Amino acid sequence: YFIILPLLASAVGYGFSGGLIAGALGLPANLALFEILGHPEFSPASKPIAEISGVVIGAAFGYLSDYYRKLQQERQLRLKTETDLRQALKDRDTLLKELHHRVKNNLYLVKSLINMQGRRSADLNFQRACETLSGRVMALSIVHEQLFSKAELTSIDIRQYLGSLIAALHASASDADRPIGVELECADRELPMDTAIPLGLVLNEALTNAFKYGHRDDGSPLRVLVRFGESEGKLMLDIRDDGRGMDTAGARADGSSTNLGMRLMDLLADQLDGSCGYLREEGWTVCRLRFPAASVTG
């Protein structure tokens, strides 16, 4: 006990070097102890084996002590790193939420300024241009509003986004003299902001065109159906109305258009590596946007 306990204490307290030195001094201490007690015959019979045993035991416990100490330091370092990362992530989320909130507010301010300027003018064409521009700004602001309300800031619920955009456009276009019914068919799906923004802008342009040109000759309510889903590896947005359709005077013979809104839709479709165009299908006027689902990373 007088030899082993000090050896273990030295190994635990001072690591490998302490255990090695204590093990080497174990035999001399053993011999000195029994000499003091007056019983040198109690000392180990094989002194080399006793010395080697002391060195091995001391070195082994010292190594284990150093290893345990390193594990504790690594654990503390990982805990500190994890705490720092959690705080950095929390700060990033707070900053991004504040950024989206400010962008949303600024876009609403721009929208209000556009509406005010449109009301100040007596030019009907200018008023309509302001309404169209206001709708485009609103499509952008709703994206940031959706992101601000979510815990995950990289993607948004496309069903909720399209529903909010449709409701806002419908409220501004529908009146008692010209009722419009709008339906949305869309599965729950998360899309990244880079995909949601051009998608919303295309929907804004198509719905604006449907509300503007989709009159019914018999005066009955206009029906608009919006569908978004996936088919054959492509995501597809369909905006269809049962009105008499758009005036094709703005379309060129090669299929392209001189209308600014339609050119914007073509550019947005190119941004998604897809295509967008109008067609007549079983009595419906259809605006169809198709783009590869594989390009969506949300």
C-alpha cells in the first residue's frame, strides 16, 4: 500500500512522466521501507522484475491519465464549439428574419408609392401600368413575408405562398359587377426562394391577364383555375380561365410577343430553365409554365 498508492496518485496527478518516475522509484522506496522496519528479508526476491513491474504499472496508469485528460479537454472544446455554433446560427436567423422583415416593409412602401402615383394621374393607361407594377412588387413582398414567418429561412410553403398571392390579386380585381371565382389545386411542397420568386411573378402576370382579358360574353362569373404539381420529372404551373381569351394582336407570327408582361414571363421561365406560353385547351385559355423538377434544390 505504501508503494502502490503513491505510484497511482503520481500517475493520475502528473500523467505519463509522473507515473514513469514513481514506478522507477518504487523499488528503492520498497527497499528503504523494509530497511527502516528492520525486515530486509521482506523485500522482493527478484529486484529486476519488481523494478520493471513498477515502471510498467506507473507508465500504463500515467498514459491512461493523460489520455483521459485529453478526452476531457476535447469534450470541453466540442461543447464550447457547439455552443458557439448554436449562438452563431441563432444570430444568423435573427439577422435574416430582420432582413426579410425590412425588405418586406420596403416593398410594401414601394407598392404604396406606386398606387399613390397611379391615383394621382388621370391617364387610364398609366393607372393600369401602375396596377400591374404594384402586383409584381406584391409578388416579391409576399415571399419575404412568408420567409419572415417561418423558422426555416431557405424555403417556403408554395401552397401557402400561391394562396396568399391569389387572394391578394383576386381582392384587387373582383367586384360586384364582374364576379370572379378562383380555385387553387396545389400539393404541400417546400420550394427555395430562388424558385418561388419567378414562379410567383409568372402567376401574377398570368392572373392579371386572366382578370383583364378573360371576360365572358354572357356576363356569367369568370372561373379561374390555378394548378401546380409535378408530372414526368417537370414542375408545372397552369393558370386557366374559361373566358373568351386574350387578344392575340400583341403576338408575333413566330410565337413571341411584344407585350412586356409576356416577355417578362419568358425571361422568368428561362431563369428556371423552363418554358412558358399560352394555348387554348378544351375551351380554356391556359398559361402554362414548365420547368425541370431536378433543378429545384429546396
